[in-house]
Amino acid sequence: MDRIRRVIVYTLCAVLVMTAYGCIPEPLEVSGIPAVPRQIVVTTQMVPDRSLIVLLTRTFGALEASEDSDPQDVLDQIAITDAVVTLTGPAGTDTLLALGNGFYGGVDRIFQAGERYTLHVKSELLGEVSATTVVMPTIPFRTIEASLYYDGYDDILAQIAYSLADPQESNWYMLNVQHVVRNDLMNQILNPDAYTRLIEDSGFNGQPFAEVVNVFQREYEPGDTIMVSLSHISEDYYSFMKLRLDNRFSFIEYLSEPVNYPSNVEGGKGFFNLYVPDVRVFVLQ
């Protein structure tokens, strides 16, 4: 169980890096581009045991790296490793542990829906930022199945069939599917290939919802392990993630990431949010 738990934690770190790091911009042979102000970028992820992972990086300009750059070298350059990170909530203040490569974690508590928490980051090099959010309630899978799917073109995909019971008020969801490789966890963190789908309930508000999703991120094989998670997220975080996914291959996004994205971080960039995902692990057959 401890091994499976470690695999899940590192895999969720991979999703974190995807959302915070995305595609690295390619250098442009031009002059007169103003330097991007050095600011702290906050990305957060809650893991199945309800502990919290925070990834801290700095903003970087379009001329600082190329798509041919080594991911480890880039992470070493942009990761913030000198920070003191605290989380304050109804039960008091916790100091997160530095886990390396800009990751901070170690808050082991029960996060209750509706509770308000404030994240505070202090870096000797980049100053201080803070952000406040409210824990989103869990809306679990009602049913879920995962299997291999042959698309007729010699490709084998992962197919996820799931359903959920949507509450009456407006809700927003994030579905993630991540390939789990136990013997290459670091490579997953630096080069994540997670599939992300965003759902808003305007077409099925207050009703049961079901769909079948074919995951095209990679070709799968019998025996592959995947982790599927359903997260109930806020409207603001939905808008943040939708912009990031829509602009993943945009030249403007290359030039400005993450400067032009909406943020709830005072004094910095990124997004601080708390939710408890429903996570399921499958071995594909």
C-alpha cells in the first residue's frame, strides 16, 4: 500500500508540472522584448490521502529556454527552493516541508468542504506571495470502468466510461487520466502526459451525467496501469485551466506564460485551490 501511495503522489506531481510548466517556449531571434518580471508561480495539488503538494516556480521569458532544452535543467532553473511555505486554516498554521525541485508538502489533515485556507510563501530571492481559497466538496464517481479500446487504425487507446450525480447548483469538474510507470517516476514528473478534460454542468444541471472518453495522449498496452481522478473545482479554477488547455499550442501562450493567465495569488502568478479528488487506479486489460 505504501508503494502504491508513493506512486499516486508522484503521479499527481506529474499533473502539477504539466499545469505549471506546460510547453517550453522557443527562442526568438528578435530584440526589444521587455524582460518578464521575476515573480513566484504557485501550483497546488491535493493527493488521495488529503495531504497537499505545492509546486513553486518563477516566471520565465520566451528567450530563456527552447523546446530542445533538457527538462531537468529547466526545472532546476525555475524551481524555487529557498521558500518558507505555510498553510493557515481553522486548526492553525502548518509549515510545509521542502521535498526538492520546488515541491513542498507534508500537511496531513482532514480538509473539510467549505473551510477557508490561506497559503503564504516567503522567498529570500523573490519576496512574498499569498492566496486564499475555500475547500471544494468531493463529488465522486457514481460508476467508472476503464479498458483498452482499438480505434480501427492500429492504435490502442484507454477508454474511460464513468458517471456522476450532479448536485442542483452550478458545478465544474476536471477529469484526469495519467499513465503510471513505477520504475520511472522522475521522468513522469518532468515529462507528464496526463489527459485532462474539463466539464461544466450547464447541459445537465442537477441530473445524472455519464460519458465515454477515449484517451488519445499515448498508445496503451495490456497490463498498463492508469490513475483516473475526478475533481470538483471552482468556476475560477475552471476558467484558469480552460485558458491553459485552449492555449497550450498558441504562440501567444509561449511568449507570455503564465503572465496573462487569471490568478488568485496576491503578488505572484498561478492558482491556489483546494479540492479532494476521487481517485481510481486500473490495470488495463
